[in-house]
Amino acid sequence: MVAKVKKEIILDWKKLKLWKHQKDAIESCLKYCSSSSEKSHLVLLPTGSGKTAITAILSRLIHGIKN
């Protein structure tokens, strides 16, 4: 099952100070979550690139948590 992303919350994350590769990863994941694809989606980033921050932001976006 593909999660539905709350559109009104998506704009807030773009105000965060993130590196370009983090923003690209978030946008890629949001695009995947908004699609009807049944395939898996893998985010592959090197050590120290902020995968934990990306995951935290995505979990809040997908579940609609505002704070």
C-alpha cells in the first residue's frame, strides 16, 4: 500500500536548511509515495549524508505530523 502525502505540509520542509542531495532524496521519495507503483524504492546515500534527517522528515510528511 502506498502512503498518501499531505500536500499542505510538503511546503514546510522546503524551508529547512538541507543540502541539495537531501532535498533531492526527499523529493524522490515523495514522488514515489504519490505514485501508484508497486515496486520498492531505495535511497542510497553515503555515510554522513543525512539519511536519518531524511527519514525523520519523510516520516512526518507521510504521517502528517506538523511539529
